[in-house]
Amino acid sequence: RGMELLRSVAERWPGTPVLVLSPTLFSHVRFDGPCARLLGVAGALPKPVGRDALVSTVSSLLTRSQ
């Protein structure tokens, strides 16, 4: 279901940065490869995520997308 949603967002709103939140992120999993870029994945955070990490990451993504 997640991949379908990412594809839909990428098709509907090209260039929109997507932040992935997942309880199963691992340090060896990359989110900056060609497939992730194709789907609009601009960043990833493990769940649960703290407020400071979320605000910092979203601010960074917004700065990069402008």
C-alpha cells in the first residue's frame, strides 16, 4: 500500500518532497537511491519520531524544495 501511495503522490504532484516515517527503518537501508527519488522520497525518519527531529527535517526539506 505504501508504494502505491508514493507513486500516486509522485504522479499527481511531481516534485513534492515526501518524508517517510517508518517503525522499521534500519541504518543500512537507503532512501536516497534512484527508486526513492523517482517516488519523491526526500527524507526518512524512524517512528516514533521526536518533535525536534520532525521539525528540523521538515524545515530542511522545505528549504531544499524552494
